[in-house]
Amino acid sequence: MSSLDPQTIANRRWRRVAEMAQQVHGAPGPHVASPCQSVCVMHPETGWCEGCLRSLSEIADWSRMDKAAKLAVWAQLPARLQARLDLESAA
């Protein structure tokens, strides 16, 4: 899991994704929560949603993904979040 401390993230949507990412892998049962933050705006450089940091194909396929595929997407989100934070700080 990521070493990002959600409390150090100013953007509240990204902070929520970081908090959820820390919890999702330990959650019991077949359901995997969606990282959706109801923003749905794609960043032109990264191709990721500005709210949940997923790609368009990941967003579109989410309801058809099995648990393993959803967890695989979640596993990528901390690194994407760090990349997005780095991009913000470079601007």
C-alpha cells in the first residue's frame, strides 16, 4: 500500500481516495467500493479522472469487473495519486 498520509493531502477528493485505498484491501466480502468522487473530469495529460484517478476504460468497465480486477485498479491509485500530486506541485 501507499505511504501517502491522507492528512497531508489538501485536495479533499484525493484525500478521500487515499483514505479509501488504505481500507479497501482489508474489506471482507465480495463487494469492492468504487473510488468515484462524482467529479468525472478527465485530466488532459494523465488521462485519469480528476476525482477518482481512474482511466475512462476503468470507469466504464467498473460494474462488470470482478473483485480481483477492482482491487487491481485500487492498487494503482496510490501511485497515480502521488504522480498527480507531483504534477500539481510542478505547476
